[in-house]
Amino acid sequence: MRRTQVLGRFGRLVHCRTGKIKTVKDCELLKYGGYLSRNLPERCMFTSSQKLFHTSSKQQDLRRFLEEIGTDPKEGRYWLRQFQQHESAPDQPFAVVQVDSEIMDDKLMLEKLASCLAFLHRNGMPVIIVHGLDRHCDHQNRDHRQRKAKLIEDNIELVDLLEKHGGKARPFMSSGHVLSAMELDSPGALLGQIDKVDVKPLQWCLRSGHIPVLTAVGESPSGQILCVDANHAAIRIAQVLQPMKVMFLNTTGGLVDIHGNVLGNVNVADDLECLLQQPWHTETTRNQVISIAKLLNTLPEYSTAVITSADSLIPELFTHNGSGTMFLRPEKIHKHHSLDTVDIDRLQDLLIKSFDKPLNSEYFSTLEHRLHTLYVTESYSAAAVITREDDVHDIPYLDKFTVGRKSQGLGTSDDLWKKIKEDFISLFWRSRGTNRINPWYFIRCDGSCINGSWTVFWYGVSDHVLTHKLVQRATQLPPSFDPIAPHDEAKSKRVLSSNGYHKFL
């Protein structure tokens, strides 16, 4: 049985035993890094310990995943690994997903959404799905019996599609045992406001390896079935189960301003007040934004909420190129001018974990005399160290800039950089030429120079004589780590650390 090299999972080249297969085209499955058994010609057996994809439907999901995240799969691989490594209980969802009623009427979009949600479920990112009816349209045009029939029909269809794409799902057609509601003053409409949430049935469903699919239906104390708002249902469930992501899916995408531009990120601490004053808001979007802001205040700091199109679920999660609006609640960033006010143990732990190497034993003792400003988030998940260096005309030096794994993708690096720019009109720093985050630095610098294995960056400096001194000084500074951190090693040595996207210096 001969061996050949084919395109492996996530774009890597791997060796496969192809037997009588003459070309890769003859065996579509081989493109994803498995080997084909002569006795089992229709099954692809993966050597990867994860064994993520082993059926044709899963291969289609993977193919779509690679297509949607773009030509470079590195970013998608990174976020997939980050989400899979996120520590959570077996009965805690990765995401609570609210599906707009209009998606249910778009068969192509619903099919694609089910495929993506099944992909997440199979890869260790369990979800809870909530769907309902449009409160302002369906409740006026249908009586209670018709609304209930529509919800059941939608629920069955979504569960069937999830099962079709390899995601084990369980319908919660009448969610009264999960959602308790009080009847609103709407004669004949039988509408309710959620009063209590019992998540035990949902947790049981997650522990059994199934996707819970809930209709937005509650039950009154008298046993009356009431239609409730799906957005509110998703929010109340998320408040109890504390997911990493809360996603509000529609057919159009994120919030759009008066010029037609999508709002990419909303910092609820800094942007909310201004956002709510915008004239382009409708009552519905304004109420949704307020609800999301309140929700984030009850979730862990790493949790985010997103309003986006069901078409862009995968890019929204696994790239920075989504079409939705992400709501963030960034941590407070504290500023120190002395190590006396810093928790050295926590800072040291952050640096060691970020760089995967022990710090030089004299790092903090030498830093104490050189420290200008130290920025650190409240939970010590990100930090930047600014020092004073000799012979550089008082230009501060960025000695360390790192963002821990849990804070990545939350805008923490940009918030940290914004603080630095506010306080320092000029700065210089260095980075190994092999550092994969150098493109991030190039965007934020005014100039750079490659000197041996180092690339030296600066901003706020235009004098050529001074920049030459900065380059000389930066390259002469002793290393902070012993031995050199993995990201600084030669390109020929492959690094499999999950910290590959940290902002290293």
C-alpha cells in the first residue's frame, strides 16, 4: 500500500495510505488527513486524538468551516482550540443561541445554521437553542392555537436538521417545565413575562450529550401555556448557566448606524450611553441593547454577546471578520508606578504562562529600579510594562505586553494599547523576528528596523539619529526569560503551544 501526501485537516499536509486509490479526487475523505482501510472503503479513520470528523456529513461541515473562515485557517484553528480548552462543567453550555423567527422561514439559512450548530456540538462546544415567534407580527396575525402549532412545527424542523447534520438534539416543545411565566395584560393573546427559570432539564440534556432546542413558551402558576419573548428567554437562561457566548441570530446581521456601517464592537462600559442616544435606534433594538448590557454584568468577564446573521455564525466565532455586533465588558485596567502596589506572584504567573518559560531570576529586582508604569487588568489576565532606559533621551521602553488566553478576543489588547497611547506620546520596543504577532505591531508603529534576530518598533519618534540609538539600545537589552521563550525559537522548530497568539515581546 503506497503512501502519498494530501491536504490534511485544517490545511495541513499529511501522509496517507491510499491503497488502490489512484488520486486524491477518487477519495474525497482523504483530503482531510485520514487513512482509508481496504475493508472499510467508505469510512475515514483519523489518527488525530480528537477524531473530530468521521462521516461524510461531518466532512461537509469541515469543508464549509474552512471555506467560511477564509484562505488562512490559522486564526480559525486558534479559536477552535481556545474554545475547546475552555474549562466548563459537563452541564454548562458553550453558548446560548437565540434564533429569530424569520430564520425559520428561510430554509437555506436554517439548513446552514443547523449544520454550524451541529459542528459546534460535535467539537466540544455544546449549545442551547431558543426560538420563538415575532412578538409584533405573529401574535397579531395568529390565534394562540396557531402560534403553538407554528412553534411545534419549527421546533421539529430544527431538531430534524440538527440530527441530519450529526448533532444529537432533544425538543422542548412546551418549555413550561423550564420557563415559569406570569400572564401579561393582553386579553386573548396569552402572552407571558418570564418569572423563573429551572435549568435542571437543560443540564440533564447537556450531560447526556444532546442539544436542547426550546420553544419560547412558559407556564403560568395555574398551568396556562403562555408565549414569551425569545430574547428574554435566552437572557434568563444565560444568567443562570453562565455561558461563554450568548448569540442573537437574525437574517440581517449586526447593528447598523445611520450611514449603513455595522457596529463591530460595543464596550458596554464606555460606549453604551452614546449608543443609546443614536437616532437610528428602533424601540426593539434599543431594548435589546439595554438587555444585553444588563446581561453582561451578570456573566464572567470573558463572556460576550453577539447580534449577528445566522449566515455568519462560524466567521463570527472563529475569525475577526464577522458581520455582527459584539458586546464586551472589558476589565478595569489599573496603573502602577511602583511594584509595591503590585501582586508580584500573580504578575509573574501571568508572564510565565504567557511565555511558557520561567522568568530570569533577577527580572523583578532589576525592574524595580527601571519601572516607569505598569498596566494590569483587575484579574491579572493582561499586562504591559513600561520602563526607563539609559541613553535614549527619555523615550520610554515597552518591556512587556501580554494578554492571557481567557482575555484574548475580548478587545483587551486594544484597550491596553489605548491606555498606553493616552499616557505616552512616544515609545519603543522590540520583538523577535519569528514572533507571529509582529503584524499587530507593524499596524501600531510609526517605524521599525530589523537588526539581527530582533525587530525594533517605535512611534512618536521621527529623528533618524534618535531612532538609530533606540535600535541599538533595544537590541543590547538582556533577555527577560531563561531560556528563550518558545515563540522566539527558530522557525524550523514547530511550536504547538496554545499560547501562539499572545502579544509577546
